[in-house]
Amino acid sequence: MILKWNNNMELGIPSIDDQHKNLVEMCQKAFEWTKEIEEGVDYYDQISQMLESVKEYTIEHFEFEENLMKEAGFEQLLEHEVEHSFFVKKLDRLNKRDYDEPQEQKQFILNLSQFLFDWLVHHILETDKKYVDTIKRD
Ligand SMILES: [Fe+2]
Ligand SMILES: [Fe+2]
């Protein structure tokens, strides 16, 4: 499993690229964490905390992007916002019961880090890429 920043994800807008890199790093860290998970230890609180900070940072990033798009008068803003809010809802729907039991926590984090990473890469390459010209022109 490779959860790594790839230069083709770079949009050429430094503030945004930095935020995307931080998000990738959060996925990587979550993945790396699974190597230290010990059997019989309950990581429930740490997982909740991790989810909370991922969500917080993601929302911050989405707002930042949406403001730039708004200022630049980007025409597909609405579609983009829908994708963002759909993803936040997905994060909200992650069920506490899915990582309630210590024996399922490692797999939960593995699945989560892969899911976050895949979504992020796809969103950057397919959706974020669309605003680049408009924002750079602005
Ligand atoms: Fe983004
Ligand atoms: Fe976006």
C-alpha cells in the first residue's frame, strides 16, 4: 500500500498544494500508526481524536478552496461544493461502532487511511484541477 504524495497531484498553487500535502501526510500517519498497534490495547479515544482532527482540517481546507473559487468567479463552484459536503457527510457517518472493539481497530484505521487517500487523490486530479486556470488567472 502506497499512500504517498505524487508530483502529479501538484496544482501549482502553493497554499493549496501545502494543504493537500498535509492531508496526504495525515493518511500516511494513520497508516504508519497501524504498525504500532498492540493487541489487546483499546485505541478508541485516539481513533476518535484522529477522526476529529482529519475532519477539522478537511473542512478548513474545503473552506479555503471554496473562498478562492468564489473570489475568482469560478463557474463550477456549486458542483465542487457538493462534492466537498458529500465527503464531510461521509466522515460524519463513520460509525463509532466500527472501531468500538479493539480487535477491529487496526483494520478500521487501515481501511480509513486508504479510503481517505483514494478520495483525496481522485478529488485533486479530477475536481480540484478544474479550478486551477481560473484561480491562477485571477
Ligand atoms: Fe483540495
Ligand atoms: Fe476540492
